[in-house]
Amino acid sequence: MSTVLTDLLQLLDLERLEINLFRGVSRDIGSPQVFGGQVLGQALMAASRTVEPDRAVHSLHSYFLRRGDFDAPIVYEVDRSRDGASFTNRRVVAIQHGQQIFHLSASFQRDEQGPDHQVSAPVVMPPENLPDLTSMVRQRLLEMPEQMRRFWERDRPFEFRSVEPVQDGTPRPGVRHLWFRLAGRCPADAVLHRCLLAYVSDFHLLETATLPHGLSFHTGNVLLASLDHGMWFHRPFLIGMAFGRIFDRAGRLVASTAQEGLMRVSEG
């Protein structure tokens, strides 16, 4: 197991302070503030640790309120909103320096059988025929502002492969297909895999909204910041392939995600 993957698993292994209180640490991945996916994954783990093991998360909704500080722990306070016959609901507040920085609402359900349908998986080039996205972007490191270089120089616990070529400055349709996979193996724990999917779902979403405008956050004059994040988990899975609608290699839809974001372009 790689060092970065081991570190990510440790980040998701929260310290329990009290029955409904957990503490997590942060890692600098080169972003200006604590990576939103880290807080999302940790908050989901905190909620999951207060739920009966026969109930799996099926949806979550969250809001990013303040920037996170890499150098201070984050405390996650879980409110046990409801424990029903079939559904369990939890609210999580992430606190740092005495202020709320993040809210999460999550719903869990015991496994039940029912009608099943889905949209078809997109027909795209397989990942084996595509280059590693990080390796491609790193060829242009010297052209990037310092903050962007810090982000792309860091090793990642996930490998990404982009079906569409990475092109900056040319407006094109706001659609992008990405393959991703975990950079190594991890324990076959369903809760952990859902938290890992929540973590990685915050990568590359907002970038797609820049494509119709011919903008690129690589240039340093575009600010991208997550405001809220929602996910729907449709069935059990092993961490797999994603963008917007998330499918596994068999073409089964395993989760859907939607995100609202802030995009600002500076003048000059």
C-alpha cells in the first residue's frame, strides 16, 4: 500500500472523544485550504460510526461554510436525529477554532430489495488506453502559478485518466468523462469505501463548469470553491469510476453527485 493511501486511510480513522464526538486531522494536498473531500469523507465516517452496521448511507447533503485550517484538528459533532424502523438520519457539524466550518445531513437505510433501473453507462475509451492525468498535467508545471504547482506536485491516493484531452483556453461543451481508481488496495469495508468515494467525488467537478467559457483554474486567475455537495448512493460497490454519474466497470450506476460552486474571474 502506498504512503499516500495509508495516510488517507489514517485520516478517515477518526479519534472518538465521546459517544457522539470525533476528532480528525488534516493534510495539505496543495490546495489553498483543507480539501473539501477530506472534510466530507471524515464527516460521513463520523455519522456512520453512530449507525447500526446493517444500515448503509443512501444520500447525503452538505454545505461548506468556512475555509479549513491545515494546522488545527477538526471536531465532528454528530446529532442522532432519528432512528426509525428502516431509516436512520444523522446531522454532523464540523468545528474548528470554535466556529462551524461544515454541515452534513445523511440518511441511512437497512438493505431492502425493490425495482431497479438506471441510465446507461457512457461508451468511452477504456482507461488502459488513456494516459495518467497527473503525469500529463505535470509536463506543464513550469507554466503554472506557484499555488497550482503545489497542487499538482503532490502524489495522490487516486489515479485519474481523462477521456477528453486536457485543453485550456478553448470553449467546449461542459461535459467530461474521467476514469479513476484507488492507488492500491484497502480493506473490504463497505463504510470505508463509501467514505473514500465521498472523498474523491470532490475532485474535478467544478473544473467542468469552466469548459464552456474556455477558462482554466491552472492559470491562477480563476477561483473555484465548493459551496455545497450532494451524493446519492445506489448500491454497494468497490471504489471505481466517476464523474457526475458514477458507474463501476460493469456499467452499473453506483452513485450520483451534484455540486454547486463559486467561479470568479479576476480582471487583468
